[in-house]
Amino acid sequence: MQRRKLPYLAYNWLSALGGALALVTLLTFLGLWLLSLGGEGDSNPYFGIFLYMVLPPFLLLGVFLVPVGMWRKWRRWKREGEQPREGFPLIDLNRPTHRNAALVFLLASTVFIAVSAVGSYEAFHYSESVEFCGTTCHTVMEPEYTTYQSSPHARVSCAECHVGPGADWYVKSKLSGMYQIYAAAFDKYPRPIPTPIHSLRPAQATCEQCHWPEKAFGAQQAQYRHTMYDEENTEWPISLLIKTGGGDPKTGQEEGIHWHMNIGVRVEYVARDPQRQDIPWVKVTDLRTGRVSVYQSESEPLSEEELAAATPRVMDCMDCHNRPSHIFRSPDWAIDHQLLVGRIAREIPYIKRQAVRAMSQEYENRDEALRQIANDLTEYYRAEHREFYAANRVAVDDAIVAVQEAYASNIFPEMQTDWADYPDNIGHFESVGCMRCHNGEHVDEEGIVLTRDCNACHIILSQGTGERFQMAGAEPGLRFDHPEDIDDLWEEMACHECHEGTQP
């Protein structure tokens, strides 16, 4: 009779199944882990999910089944009278089978703990990675992931802003993630994803880990190079000195845009809408003197009932910088950019107008959009500019590809998502932005109006092109010159009322 190397209890089908499952899973894990060290699987987000999140539970299940099988066999012995002794089986290391079992147990436990430690560590980091956040739920997160990759924060991981340091917010994010997995699996998510995220961690614990508000002051020069909708695609640049300013009384820089940073003053507001675009009530508290000023919209003030039911929000970075990473560009902006970098030849007649028009149509899905953009532009130049098209077909084809890329990078019909759903509060050109409060209608009890003066935030250093080019001299800036002749209508209206991201 062949001597057994393990206790008799270990010889049962359930323990054998568990041991085989654990061994196969372990070998698979080690093989894939070695491949991952060489960079294999970096391009596939599901590689990390399978390696660090799918395989470890199977390894745990296999190890768990071994003692369960032994326990079931022992219970059967007692029930059938084959094991006369009461209580648990004795462990006698003087017996070879018990020693072998103990050795197997110790080795298996050591390997299991090591694999669990590595797997848990890697699973933690992988669940915080950009690839996991952006590509696991491909359809849901595609708009955010795509726009993130070309944003100013493309080298900042999702978790650094959406979670931040500390265990408490990590736990909160994982609990929130459980519902998100359910919503994605059962198609329960809204289209588009609503913003702002009301459970987002305060900016002081995320943005200010890198940005230092107390040290932000002075001014910055910026140039915006717009393209007109005429046949020549005339460029209309405007150079501004943006008064970034600061809010720290210690530096004496209590001025400009960053005066709002809750250092010298605290700004609170109440919004009527979930996107915080309609702000009829603003409260400003001077943190040194304690002076409080409350500004109400004259045209549409809050009622006493609305104000009593409202919870004022303390303004922070995200109220202006609300699109720091996921920036959805309008067709007007996107085509201006493609013209600026040379992806679209400015010599193509009316290309700005036609490209924006093609991007602005409603399409069922991306494939239809890309196909129809190509068809519309090709047919237009074949029909309306036959000679130019015949001589410059390559330039037109390159322009079509650039327009398609601009569309695919900013508009996502499957998620019903585009620039109009996610307004950018920096500036006031295509969305209400600054003019949510600085529209000239917010007045306090003393009759003081929140300024609508353009020069409060920026001054124009130069503007225009050709014969209409202007540069500031001794005066502190230029008076704005609208590219189109609209008299003084631009002073009476806000930019975003005409400029909605498409052809005005």
C-alpha cells in the first residue's frame, strides 16, 4: 500500500479542486506579473483589471476550498462513525503526513501572503490610475478621458484631483465607485454626466496642493487669435494684459481676479440652477474689518422663501476654474486652433465657416459624424470652388481630417455631450462666466454695483489686423474694437449672447 504524504482528510475532491484552482491561478498571476514588468499590457486597461482584481479572488477561493473540503470529510467521518474520537483532529508533527501537511500549509501561506501583498498594492495603485478611471467604462468616461489628455493637467492623475491625499476621501471615493460600477453595468447613468460634482473634495485639499494662492499676484499677458468667417478666413488677434492680481493683504496685492481667493475676503453666493450659471445673490465679507455686503440681482432677485431655503456656497477655485482638465471646446474655438497650428490651410476659401457649420450639426454617433463631415466639405468645395478644389485637393483633404479630429476630441454624440453642456466659467466669451456676478445688475443696499467694467480684469494691449491693427500707447489700454461693425451693441450685450460656440 502506498504511503500517503498528506493527512487522509486532504484526499477529497473539494480540497483537490481548491488546490488545483489555487495553483493554476498562482502560476497565471506570476506569468502575467512578469509580463507586466516588461511593459506588456500597458496599452490594454483590462490587463491590469484581470491581473490585480480578477485573479486574486480566485486564488483566495482555491486556498479556502482546501480546508473546507477537509472539514466536510471530517464531518462525514463523525456522522458515519468512522472517526470515534470527539473534538477536532490532533496535529502530531512526529507523523510524516502531519509534517508534510504543515510544511505545505506554511509554504502556501507564505506564497499567498506575498502574492496578496503585491496584488493588493498593485490593485490599489491600478484603481487610482488614469487608465482605470478613463478607459474601463469606455462609453461613459470617453468624453472626460479624451478631453483630459489634451488639457493643462494631462500629467496629473485623476485621483490627485478627484480623491486627493488621506484615507477618508479614499474610502468615500471607493464607496461612490461601487454605485458608478452598478450604474455603468446596468445602463443607469445620465447622458451627459451632470456637473458640477457636488461631492467633489474642496479645492483647498486638492488644487492648493500644487497651486499657492497666497503667492499668486501680478498680471499675465495672453493673446487670443480668432478667425473671422469671411472668404479669406481673416485672423483677428487680440492681446490682453490679464490682471490676475491676488488676495493676500500681506503682499498688498488685494486686486484683480484672484481677489476672490478667500484670503482677504470671503465670497459666498446662491445659484438658482444646478450648474451654478444663474447667480442672483452674492455676499462679500471683509475678513479684517468684518464688513458684510450683500448684492442682489435687480432684475431677478431671490424671493424671501428662496433665500431662506438656500445654502450659500463659499466661492473657491472651482467656481471659475470649473473645467481645469475636461475642457470641451466649441467648433468655433476648435477650428481657430486648427488654423493657428497649421492643420488647416488658411488659404482655403470659407474654410472656417464651412468647418464650423459641419461640426455643429447633430449626428446620431461618431461614425456618422465623421462620414458626414467629410461628405459635406468635399461636396461644398467640388460644387462652389471647383477650380480651387481641383488644384488644392490635398489641402482640402487635410483640412477635412483636421475637422474630423476636432469633432472627435470635443463632441460625443453617444453621451450627448458637447461644449454647450459643460460651459467654461473662465472669461465670458462663449459662456456667461464672469458675468454671472459681474453683469452690472447686482446691487447692494447702499446702491454699489458689482462692476461690469472690462478694465477691472484686463486691458487690451493690441488688437486687429491689417489697416485696423491697433497697439496701446501711453494710454492704459485700448477701447475694444469689434471685428464686425455692430456700433456699440457690444457694450449693451454680453459676448456670450451672440457667441455660442458656432457661427454668430
